[in-house]
Amino acid sequence: MQDIEYYDKVKEAWTDFVDRDIMPPAGLVRAEVWHSWQRSKTTGLDPYQIEMKYCPAEILKKKQEENQTLIDAVTPIFETLSEDETEFRITLYDSEICLIKVFGAETQASKVWSAPSLPGALRGEEIGGTTAMSLAKETLKPVQLILAEHYDVRNHQCVGTCVPILSPAGKFLGAITFIEGFSPDCKQRLSIMKAFGKAIEYNLQLQTKYEYIIKRSGWNAGFTFDSILGQSPAIRETVDLARRTADIPSNTLIYGESGSGKEMFAQSIHNCSLFRKGPFVAVNCAALPPTLIESELFGYETGSFTGAKKAGQAGKFELANGGTIFLDEIDSLPLEMQAKLLRVVQEKSIARVGSTVQTSLNLKIIAACNRNLEQMVQQNTFRADLFFRLNVITITVPPLRERAGDTALLAREFLRRKQVVSTLRPIVFTDDALALLARYNWPGNVRELENLVERAFVQASLLGRTEIDALLIESLPKMTEQVADIPLPQPLPQGEGGINIPYHEGVGIADSEKDRIYTVFKENRWNISRTAQALGIARNTLYKRLSYYGILEARA
């Protein structure tokens, strides 16, 4: 029987089934197709009026992000498909048979396909009936549906060829599909699509191994934009700018004071960029010995200098190839090294020390500093040409003192993290403690706040407390020296029961607190209520401290 005659018979069997519930002759329709027809009809789908369905744009975006590894594995194979190749178009579906990526141009066949090849199209069996995609997911095997084998009557002019993409464990990850009109050689397409499928699965395995190597090497970025805490306009605007520019491959320059979170932003940018699957290599330029800067950044060949490894060594730029290199404290590089770095930034290629062989680079460059490079250019301490090459996208991370309201949020979060990994009793900040933290100008920014929270947590735990109050915080080193001249909500007269306790070198925190409580207790004629009010703490808290330090017994 000729192919066209066979598919005419299938068309008759399809019509008998959907219109009159007549089963097709035994052996005429493939078992998997016949079973799918039955399921489609049981679902209540009308093959003459199947409704087109698409997932919302925000869901599609999430699906594309979740399947980025799959998209990255497929793209190199099909990215060369030109818009001029009007008879070749590949569609990529995720594990739920949602179209997430299209390669090539719209074909004549895809135009008559019941669901246009638009990202977001849903083609599962429960929505579109029997399709090559639904059967590929059902059988986990390559499938070709021809003409009336489709359940939707509008697809009876088409041939759909679909190959499932499976994980090494056999899990269905998605599928690639090619739609065309019927022709004598259309069955040959199945072999070609199978080969594409094998190539994609191989790419996935390479990516998995590559990501594993990156993770084991330590050249990976753990922070994302969701890791950056804060609700102040200053930090939210900065995060928004960094997020919107992250996937632009241009060089990025991050300004920010020490401890403000420049590397956290750099890692977040990397994880949102086109290079997120590659390594993230951070280099502290200030920590590199002047004599080794060039070999550390660009690598070296055998025998380049005394002490060099016999096999040579790759530099940081080479290690970062395919990913992101983060040059922290770029302002500390000597002028001579700046000239060599400029050549690499311009040409995107490097030669190891002792070699003339150029290695091409495909990476994102992020630089950071805590000094004004424009002023350094004017002072001839930083090359103008290098500055202009780096300063394409500029991100300025605000200092903590300019992030109104974020101090309390961060302090609570840092305290929560300390307690998660601790077996000590739960501890909380009092309102007066948070108010005091808000007054401090934080020269060390978020890093200093995190350090202070940890010290306060340890001291409170050692003293058996369940609260961290202003009295304890002010007893910690270097706090009162830089508190801004802003009153607390209920200020207390200084020298008359105030709570500012200066730290004295050689005097322990507990000793300093004990002395202050004793002095205020005595000034208030041993009255617990007035002393508690003067110190800004609860009466029961004061009583516990009086007992702990033995002040009640000493007074007696």
C-alpha cells in the first residue's frame, strides 16, 4: 500500500472514531496513536474546535529561566538557522510541553499548524490532543506523526517530528520538534532529528561536568540579587539598575566604600548575565605582590622566571574564560600594569608571560574600587584610556549610612543567621538597641554591622541574656566614638543617668556594664524603678543584672 493511500485510510478511521465512536480496523492505527486518540476524546476535546492556549508572560519567563541549561545546550546546534531558511524551523519544549524557544524562520507548514510557533504555546495532550510532542513525552522515544494521525483536524496537513531530550537517568527534560508538510522524503527527517537529539544530550552532559568542575574549583558565585537585603530607595534603585544591565556584555565598574557589598553585587550581576554558566573568578588587585601581578593575571609558561612551575600556570583571565572576572580594588594597580591590562581589555585576548601565543577571551569584566577613578585620572595615578574602557556601565553601591531603615532589617537578619547555627538560647534586639544602631554612621558599612551583631550575640549569650539592648551595644568597642549626634526617641541626660558607656582598653565588657549599673543605681539612691528608667531598661531586666553582678549584696 502506498503511503498516501495508507494515510487516507487513517483519515477515514479518524473520522469514524471522532464522529461515530467506531474503532479503527485492527492494526491500521499505531497502538500509541490509538490510545492517545481515546484519551483525548475522554478528556472532552473537540478535534474540530481545539482552543489555543498560552501560558502568561511571567510564567513563560520563569520557565525559560528554569530551563536555561537546556536552552544553552540546544542553542549552539540551531543558532545558525537564518531567517532566510524558510523551510526549516525547530521549536524547543520544556518538560510540561510548553514552547520555550524557537529557532529559524516561520515555515509554510508551521503557519497552518493548530498552534502557531510562538513561545508560551501549550501543547500537552490534555490541551491539544494527540501531537508528536505529547507522544514523545508519553513514550520517551522519538515520534513522527503524519497527517490524520494528529487528533486536531487542523494538523491533518502536517507532519510533526519530535525527539525527547532525556537526562542520563532517563528523565524527560523537554523535546525538539520540526513541523513540515507531507512529502515522500519526510520520513527521513526522523533520523536527522534523532541525531540532533543525541547532540543536545551530549551538550547537556558536558555542561553538567563543566558546572561540577567550576563548583569544585571554587570559581563560582553564590550571591544573587535576591541575596541583597534592604528596602531603602537607595539600595533598591541600585539593585534595579544592576539587574537591568546585567545581561549586557559590556564592562562594568562598581564604586562603593569598603564593606558596602561590591563583590555581592558583582556575583549577582554574574548570575544574571549571559556568562552565568561559566566561572566567577575574583581577584583582589591590592593583595597581589607587584612582581607577580602579571603572571597571576595572565599566567606564565615553563621557565618564565625563577620559581615558576615546570608545567606553567594559567592566569586568572584564562581561568575566567567563558565566565566573569572580578577585579576588586582596581585602583591599586601600578601604572605599568594598567597599560598591560588595557591591551587585554581592548583586544579580549592574552598571552602568558614567556609566550607569544594569543588566547582569545570571551568573558565579562567587572572592576571595583572605593576611590574616585576620575580624580585619579586627573592626578595621573590612573590611566584615562583604561578608565574609559572599564567605565561603560557604572554601579554605585550606597554606604549603609545612606540606606534609611535598612540597619534594623540587616541587624535582625544577621542575628537570625547566627542563631540558626547556634545551640544557644534565642536572643532578640530591643527597640532601644535598634535605635542606637540607626544612629551610628557605620564607616565599615554592612561588614562592620555583621561583625558587631555577632559580637553582641556572643556577649549576650555569655551573660545569659535573651535580649540585646542599647546598654550592651554601647559597651562594645568603638561604638560610642562615632555615634551620630542624633537623639534617641526618649533621650536621657548625659551624666545624669545617660546610657553612653565609653569603652576603656583593658576593661572587659562585663566590668564596664557592672560599673555603670552600680553608679546609676547609687545616684538614684538604690531605687530600682528610677534606675531602670534612667538606664532605659525594664525593671525585671535590671533586677536580674543586679543579682548577676552581686550589686544587691554589695549594697547591703
